[in-house]
Amino acid sequence: MYSIKIEKAARILNNGGIIGYPTEGIYGIGCLPFDPIAVTRLLSLKKRSWRKGLILLAANIEQIEPLVYFPNNQLKDEIINTWPGPTTWLLKARKNVPFFIRGEHKTIAIRITNHDISKKLCYKLNSPIISTSANISRRRPLKTTLGVRKELGKYLDFVLSGPLGNLDGPTMIRDGENGKILRG
């Protein structure tokens, strides 16, 4: 049912576009992470500083392994056991991760999603995508296709409509060094 929309979204992303799309609890907006022009445009439309860093959403571990170092302790198993799922982890970034994704951090925020549409999109791209809440910074995250189109539609190249997952809001964020919950 969503395959034609996913194809269109992937084509737009591959051409430097920015899209809105459903995730586990809210709509996200994103682009390909290694496209500095698209990332700059995304940060500008959100009025968000590059210093904060961005979340990458992926379909599987293979899409993120070239970007991160996993901890060498029992926490690695805990991280892997939460995926696919709605937990975002801050993991040590490899040197190839650009500053405009990491921000001022030595870590990168990563989530292997279990949201069907988002996962299929990442598979189609064979790449993770930027996943930041669909809103202007400091405003409430948007939870409907209509809300995304009304507030951000003029800035986006496409809105991939579909159902949200079962969360009431954004995903949990945890520290990959100690497991601490940073956003619940």
C-alpha cells in the first residue's frame, strides 16, 4: 500500500530533498545524512543549531556499523536487544561522521527502527536517514500528516503519510557509555 509513496520519498531524498515521515510516536523530518546541503537546509527550516547534533534512523545494524563504535561490555548486548525498537542510543562516532551530524559531540544518536514505513524507507535507500522531530525548534512535535503539511509543507519536498507507531511522543534517548536515560 505504501510502496509507491516510499519509492517517491526515496527518489526525493536521493536527489537532495527533505521529507516528512511517520515514526514510532511523532512525525519526523529528514534527509540523507551525508548531504551537507540538505542537512543545512533541514537545520535552517527547524531553526536548530548544528551544535546539537541529529538522530540517524536506520533499518538494521549494517547501516550504522560504519558510523559508530559499540561499547566493549555488557551494555552492547543491552543496546542491540532494544533494536529494532523505539530506543535511540548515543554511541561513540567514528571519524567519518561529519560534524554537521554529530554537532559538538563525540557521539552520534542512532536508532534501529521497528516502524514499518520508516524501516522500509531506510531499506529502499540502503542508508540511514536524519530523523528529527517535525516542528520548528521549541514548538510541540507534530503528530499528523495534516499538521506537518500546514506547519512545514512549504519547506518540505514531500510528506510521506502513514500511521504513527504506538508511542505517545518522541523516543527514549539513552547514553551508550553507561545506559543512563537522557530523555524518557
